[in-house]
Amino acid sequence: MRKTMLIAGSLALLLLGACSSSKKAARVLKSDMVEVALPLSGPQYRTDAEFYRAVQSGVSPEMAMAKKIAMQNARQEIAAAVQTDLSSVTENYAKSRQLPSEEQRSYEERMTELTYSIVKQTLTGATLADEKLFREQNGDYRHFVCMEVNKEELKNRVLDRMKRDERLNSDFEYEQFKKIYEQKLADYSAE
């Protein structure tokens, strides 16, 4: 009887040991995870009330090409943000003017066309705020860049181009558009 109890106890301990070892294996798996710190990820690298910013990376066996890829990716990201904001401002301005739907559509199309050219011109003026270069184990270069565009300068370019556009200037209310534009930029301060 004592032998049977000893065997039963040994089996129970063996089973408990097997269960607890699988739990330990699961815990080990979790402890194998390593948090990766992203380069250029602090608040000074994010879009704010003063600048549009974008952080991107590029990978290439050639150092210069990795940087070019990263810069192109960052410019595209800034272009998308600028385009979204300008489209929103244009739409709000057109609605505030209470134009008939056909005139509003024509006005928005003209503004969109103008905006594309401004965005293209602005991106050539985007500046490199910061960069970091890494070499991967396989020998490739990974280049991180933060590009930025000053929002005040962009606003001035947009307003200047709108003033010079004859079709827009004929029914353009400069101060009202400027007010809506500045409100959109101020929204970033509130976030």
C-alpha cells in the first residue's frame, strides 16, 4: 500500500512537473521578445503647428542610394499630409462661400490643380532635420531621415500663388481663406 502511494505520488509530481515546465516554456517565449527602439521617433520628429515632418527609411547596399530612398519616401509622406490639409482648407473655404454646387466644384478643381503645383514646389524646399545611418548584418545600409517643411512658409506660398491666379483671384476672399488655413494649422497645436 505504501509502495502504491509512493508510486501515485511520484506520478502526480511528474505530471505537475510536466505541466509547470510547459508554462515555463511559454514564459521563456515571452521573455525572448525585445522591444526595438525606432530611430528619430521622439516628439521633435512629429508634425506639429510649425512644421510638417516625416520620418522614413531606405535600405540599399549603397549608402547614398539608401539615403535617397529614405528622402524620397519622406517627401511623399509630407506631400500626402500637405495635400490632405490643403484639400480640407479648400473644401471648408468653398463651403463657407456658399457657392452654387457647380461653381464650388469648379473652384475646388482649380484649387486642387494649384495645390498640386504648390506641393511639388514645396517639396523641393523640404529640409533634412535629422538622419541616422545603420549597417545591417548582411552589409546593406539602412538610412533613417526626418524631413520637414515650414508651415508658415508653405501658407505664404499658397496665398501668394492664389493671389496671382486670375481665375481664382476674381472671386477669392484672401482674409477668409487665410483665417480658415490658419485655423487648420492651429489644430495641430491643440492635438
